Amino acid sequence: MALRLNCDLGEGFGSWTMGMDAAAMPHIDQANIACGFHAGDPLIMRKTLQLAKEHGVTPGAHPAYPDLVGFGRRSMNCSHDEIVAFVQYQIAAIDGVAQSLGMALEYVKPHGALYNDMMAKPGVRRAVMTAVGGYYRPLDLMLLATQQADEHLAEAAEFDLGLQFEAFADRCYMDDGKLTPRTMDIAVHTREKMLAQVKQLNTTGTVTTNTGKDIPVRADTLCVHGDNAEGVAAIAEIRALIHA
């Protein structure tokens, strides 16, 4: 099966617009839709879901820490119960709107700092898994494809939870399968290197790390960005490359 393409969408708020959702949607397979805690509001959620339905794109919840001012990019010291509660609250919000439009939410991808903390802190990851696994119906959890994939699968099995492993088209990897920190100059690939990495990942299931080592990456879906016109053009190129 070809890699699916997922993109963070619906991240405006009120009259403030973020991203080029209408331009990006025709080229992707999965839409990670903001649920109101870092971006998005009821009208934007509804419009984004309608756009996804129009293009046959699978919708997913994109919950975050309650950090609207910081766009969900700031880590917060929340308890296990708090994380479970606010993640399920956000899932329920977008799921309810989706059902009213005759759509079915299929997965959850945490946003920003919550995603990073989920990958780095077992306690946060277990709280997120508790929230998604404890939802009233089955939903997959999307998380970063790393060398710990087997461990994460075993952990998810405790919650009877399906996983979707995600790779990144434009980010440089380290030898442990994690993303190179953005503080390093080589963290984000040029367009040429990004397309080369997509081709390598799609054909061999590997990426070349910052030290030149080829490592396996078990990925089901590929994160792309529709923040600007250049990013949308890159999505179209990536899709053509994957389906060539």
C-alpha cells in the first residue's frame, strides 16, 4: 500500500486564517483537524470537514494542550486525568460535527507540544493512549515512526488501540529514528532532499540519517504541510512521486 499523506488543517480561528486548506485538501489522504484548544472553532471545524468530505479525505482529530495563545506549542504540566479528559473532550467535539455531516472520524493525531511530549514521556503517552483507547468507539492513534515501534505496538495493545506510524517528508532523521532538533541547521531538508527522502522511504522503507546511515522507518503515513503556496506545490509533487 502506498504511503498516505496527512496534513494539519482547520487551524484558523475566527477571522484569522492559517494555512491553505482548500488548496492542500485535493492532494492529501488524511486531514488532521484542529479541535479548538490550539486553533479551530466550531465553524472552521465544520467547514474543514465539509471540504474533506468533498475530496474524499479521511478526517482525524488533532487535539492539543489547552494553549490557544501559544498555538499548542508550549508543553504543560498536566496530570494523567487532565490529559485523558481534555483529549477525549476534543475528540468528541470534532467527532460530533463529523457525524452530523455523515462522516466518520478514523484516527487521532496529537498536535505540537502534546505530540512531542507523547513521544518523549511515557506518562504522557499512556495518558493519550488511555484517552483514545477509552473512547466509546475504536479510533487509531497516529505517532512518530521510530526504532521503538515494536515497543509502542505492545504498549498500545494494552489499550486495544490501533496505531498508525508517521514519517516526515521534510525533516532530517537521527540514527535513533527520531527527528533532528530544529535548533540544528540540517533539521529541515531542502526541496530536493525532501523529494529524495520521500522516494527512498516509499521504495526501500528507509531514510538516510544526519550521519549518513540508512535506517528502516516503518511508516503508514507521511506528514506534509500546506501552510503556503510552496508547501502545497510540494504536496502535489510528493503525491505524484508516491503514486508514480
